Amino acid sequence: IQQWTFISDFAVRDYSGMYTVKLIPCTSPPSLEYTIPPVCNPREALSFDLDIRFQQVSDPVAAEFSL
């Protein structure tokens, strides 16, 4: 299962920056049937930094002209 969440404390449209990704590997035997929630053995968390460039832009607004 992968769950991604993004929370921002700022009302900005530029979310570029350095983000820290934290993953918790959870292993189970291959013979175990998948269930929700999963039954597995959590391992030590993995953490790494990821440089992201992401900007949210507004949709262009159609212009109307008359003579």
C-alpha cells in the first residue's frame, strides 16, 4: 500500500523545494494473502531528501474582444 499526502501551511503556488521522504518497509511471506489493513513486519524507516520543482499555475482565462 502506498499513501501519499501533501500538506502545506502556506497559500503559495510554488511548492518547489527540498522534501524529506520517509518510508517504512513492511515485509510479509509470499504465501500470505493480501488483506486490508496489511499484516506485515515493519522494518527500520528509510529516509532521504528529494529536490522537487513543482509550480501550480492557473488555467488561462479566455479573452473576449469587440469592435
